[in-house]
Amino acid sequence: MIAEDWHAELRLDDADSMATYSRVWRTLPESAVYGADAHNVINAARRDLNAR
């Protein structure tokens, strides 16, 4: 399995690595926020960046 990450192309050639990679990607929607909650997260990050 070849997977692209934010920084590299990964070659996953064993079952354990492929299962872990797949499990992580399947859990991302569970931690995502949408709508007003997403706006709140973005605004909080902007406030933190502007405070620096």
C-alpha cells in the first residue's frame, strides 16, 4: 500500500502498519467539528496566533 502523507509518500508493506494507518484515518471524522463549532475552533486559533 502506498499512502501520501502531508510530508511524504509512505510505503506500508505489512498488515499491522496498514491496519494502523487505516484505523487512524477512519477515526478522523469522529474528531472533526463542523458549522459553528468549527468557526469557534478557527477563531480561537486566530486569537492565539494574534496574541504572539
